Amino acid sequence: MFTLVAYDHLMTFADELELVWRRKFTVATWLFLTVSAWCYSARMRNVYLTGYRIATTASSLFG
């Protein structure tokens, strides 16, 4: 799963630079950045708490 997320991020990074970072910050920009940061932090929290195992349910991520 991590490999797919990393691949997706690498493939869309150029678009993210153009569409998010190089434009005026709007509510949509802040929403995108908030959701992105939340997903990244949830993944890192999961890696830390489970010892690098991939979560299979939402309860293992947030419980």
C-alpha cells in the first residue's frame, strides 16, 4: 500500500506544484493541504503504533 501511495504522490507532484503551491491560497487550497497533512500524519501514526504493519481497518488506525 505504501508503494502505491508513494507512486501516486510522485506522479501527481508536478500537478500539485502548479495547481496548489503556485496559486493564490483559497479555502480549497487550505482544505487540500489540511486533508493531505491529516492523511500523512495518520499514516505515520499508524507506522509508529503498529511497528510498520499496514492497517487493514479504520479502528486500527484511530483506535
